[in-house]
Amino acid sequence: MIYLDNAATAPLRREVAEAIWPVLTRGFGNPSSHHRVGEAAAATLKAARARIARVLGCRPGEVTVTGGGTEADNLAVKGLALGNPRGRHIITTALEHEAVLESCDYLHRLHGFEITLLATDATGRVDPAELTRAIRPDSTLVTVHYANNEIGTVQPIRELAAVARAAGVPFHTDAVQAAGWLPLNVADLGVDALSISGHKLGAPQGVGALYLRGRLPVEPLLHGGGQERGKRSGTENVAGAVGLATALDLAEAERVEFAPALAVLRDSFVAAVLASTPGAALTGHPVHRLPGNASFTFAGTGGEAVLLELERHEIVCSSGSACAAGSDEPSHVLTALGIPSDLAQTAVRFTLSASTTAAELTEAAARVHDAVAAVRGLAG
């Protein structure tokens, strides 16, 4: 099997499994318990939080461990919007992950927030000048993803964050797809909040983290025992935090070497698919994109049919966001870019990992040609 769906979830790394096993078997205490077993768990959690903070370039107290990227996005968007008395206006894009878009919709429906969607170019990039024009005196929050989960386009986050900072508006970025491939130092990026998810990095599913700049007012989503400095009640997932810290450490240590090399493989794969498969079109930005993302539309096919044909030949990929799998609707990302609905429904996304080889991609490109031809033949 050639696995090319790492944006949906990456395999658990062996180093991560080895790091969390002692926590699961011996360090199982509740960090809130005031005995030596609980205090040992609290110390393990503290150390994991410090490791996460070191990669993000922030203080450990600015890291909230969550149940995943979706919770981190929800806490950032809802928590910052409801915690900021400035106004009732949120600025975002139509290309965000559903965790952000549905949080904005919730705030609009139940709390009267007005939502402004920034325009993008045909590749999904936001012009910082668009944000400058959109900010108002009552703007409460700007939330723009670092890199898109479907088309891989990378946003000019530093420039966008600088616009928001100059206007005094908190800026959040969903960095779930960017983690491990792009720099995450929050001071360099200039962001006030940043979300990540463990299972995109080789950590277990069910753990993520949210950076929140110190003293930024936030309304918690979960109430109860006041864990995570009152931002996220509930017994902490100590093993998950250790897994996230370990995976993040490994990814950051490898990023400078692996990201450029993977981008070269990606570009070769993209060129091979475009050259061998008539009607194939790359979606997203050709240069400003994640090193492991290659996403296409295949006119005259159905994306799900191509996926099934590819899987029959042991190539595993996806039609877009795993969170939207099973939906009959075309991708909201692609339609927001102006791609017609019938063409958007032909989308297929290939996402690579640091272990993906040139030989695997050569095989995958050949299988893409065969799969598209087979589906078109059936349609004809």
C-alpha cells in the first residue's frame, strides 16, 4: 500500500509510542490529585507543556492542551470572540476548516456577531490589503488559516497578523496542517493564537494544543474543575500531551531538512500527473503551498470513483478534508475559489510524508493516469 493521505492523519511514530507507553502503564495518575502518583503525572504534564512551548516560542502557561485541532479552533474563535468586549465583528475566509467556519456561524446565530469573509485570489491566497479594508472599530477577531487542508495553499500569515496587530485586533491562525512543515514560532509570526493537532504529526488522535498570548481574555468552552489555568476544564490527557510534545519535537528537528526535499518530490509528482493525465488541473498555489500537498481536479470523472479505482491498486488518498467525507456536496474550498460544482466534485488530494519515496510517487502517478482513464471509460 502507498499511503498518500497524511493530511487526514499520519501514522503513529514509533518514538511517540515509546514515549507514551510508560505514561499509560506507570504514570497514570490524575494530575489534579494531591498524592505522589498525581504529582508525578502533574510533573510529566508540566514537562510536556514546556516542550510544546519551546517549539512555539512561547511561555508554557500560554499553551492549553486540548482534545484536538477542532477543539483548539473552537476555543480560539468562540473563546476570544466572547471574551473580547470590543465588538461583534469577526473577519475570516470562506476557505477555513469547518471547525472555524461553524464556530463563526454559531457566534452569528446565537450571539449576533457579523462575519466578514475576505476575498482570495484563484489560488486561495489572501491579500493583506483586503484585511486592511475589512477591519472596523468593532472588529473582535481575525482568524485565517496558516495553510489550507485541501489545496495546501500557504497564507502570508506574518503580513496578515501585522495588519491585525496594528489595528489592535487579536489574530488567530489554524496551523493544524502547517505544523511540522512551516515555522511555528508565534513571536516571529506575530499571531495571538495558534492551533495545532497531534495526529497530523505522528502523535495519537485526540490531542491538540492552542497557544493563547498571555493575558488575552478568553471565555472557556468547558467548565468544571478549572484545569489548564481555567481555560479548559477536565482531567488532562497526560499521555496525549507527551505524545504531542514528542511528535512536535521530532517534526521541528526534521523540518529544515525534510520540507525542501519533500517539495522537490511533490513538484515531480505534480508534473508527472499533469503530463500524463489529460484534463488534470492543479488546485491551490503552485509555489506557496505545503511541501507534501498535491491536489487536482480531473474533468470528466467523479472524485470518489477515482479514489475507489486508486485504492483498488493500493494507492490511498482522499477527495479533500476527512472531516467532510461522505458529504454529497462539493468542497466549500474549491467552490469558494470559483471552481464549478461539477468540476469540484472531481477533486482528489494526495498528501505526502517525510517517508514517501520517489519510487512510490512514480507508481502513484502511473496509477492516477490509469484510474482516470478507467473512470472516464466507464462514464463513456
